[in-house]
Amino acid sequence: MSAIAKAVEIIGGQTALANILGVKQAHVWNWLRVHKRSPAKYIRRISKATNGQVTESELLKDHEV
């Protein structure tokens, strides 16, 4: 499971994460299904939204594959 998928699960869904980040749910869907990673500019905010359950390092590793 990718770190972004784990974050979406922890936060409670794509819409919930989108609302936290101020983006549309469709963007989060694209990150999950097309890109398999979140944009780098959102990594810190996603990690904070999960209260550290998904670390910045985990989210950055998605960019390596």
C-alpha cells in the first residue's frame, strides 16, 4: 500500500483529505489511482493530518518507485 493510500484510510477518505488540503476530491483520486503518490508540496500537511501515523519519509518514498 502506498503512503498516500494509507493516509487516505487514516483520515477517513478522499473527500476528508481533500477538504483538509483545500483541493478537490478528484485530485486526491488522481494521486491514488494515476500517480500513486501525493505532490511534494502537500507531504508535510498530509503527515500532520495523520498525526504522524504516515511520516514525511514514507510519503517521500512513494516518489522513489
